Amino acid sequence: MSKIHIRRFLPADLPNLLKIDHSYTTDFVWQMEVQETAREISLSFREVRLPRVVRQQYPRDYRNLVEDWLERWGILVAIYGEDAEKPAGGYITIAHGTEPHIAQVTDLAVAVPQRRKGLASALLLSAEDWAAEKGSTQLILEMQSKNVPAVRLAQKLGYEFCGFSDRHYPNKDICVFFGKELN
């Protein structure tokens, strides 16, 4: 059985991380429905099956990735296999949240050949530990409402829906937030 190694980002990881395909495929979306009257606004999200599998692109501009990463509080990388020195197969970035003691995962990507091997779960669990060690009491994840694989991962690991923004991403995709209290 292959092992997953998680470690801090090193400058030598940069070329490899830039090669990771950040797109994903899905045959579901979280559809937002809003009903508004003069005295009430009702909002719901529901998982809806699409007529076919679609490929979704990363919602941020690739040209700004390195600048974004350098502003992050922490970056962890995952390596799959026995050789802990081989190139990273995925990464997670952690930023200071909008409130003290809140950390926020802004990016989580795994190379296509490494997907479905536990790297995303291992990265997220390591980010929880890392944020808690730094004094954070809550970790917030952000993802496109179309990214049902990420939504399911968040739910599987105990994260709960805690908000959304339809003005968060430059491409105007709806961003959903999931949060978890850290021990």
C-alpha cells in the first residue's frame, strides 16, 4: 500500500504545482434557488444531476496563482508513494480568515493521476492540524457550487455549510463555504 506524505511547500515545488490541472468533472451541481417577497428572502441549495458529465475550470486566473500563493499563511503539499522526495501530487493553501482564530482553505488541488487516492482528504486533515497548531479554532473551506466532489469531501470530513457568495470569484461562479470547529 502506498503512503501519502504531507509536508510544507518548498520553492522547488513551484514548477510541479503550476502543472496541476485544477479543473474537475462532475455530473451534479449545487443549484441555488432564491424566493423573495417584501418581507422574506428564502434561499436553498440542492444537488441536481446534470444531463451529462461536464468539465469545470478553476475559477481563478492561473496567471495570478503564484502571487496568490505567496500571500497565503501556509501551503502544504502531498506526495503519493513510497518516495517522499518525488514531485508533489497535490497542494492546499491556508489563509488567515476574516476573523481572528479563523483559517480559510482557498485552494485544494490534486493532479489528475493522483485523484481518488486519498490525497485531498490527507491534505485537508493536515491543514486542520496545522491551523489548530497556529491557534485557529475554525477552518472554513471555499469552493464553487458546481464542485460537488469538493462539497462531498467537505461533508464526509464533518464540515457544515456556513454561507455563500455570488461575488467571490472573478468568473462570477457562486462560492459556497463549509466550516468546521477545530479541537
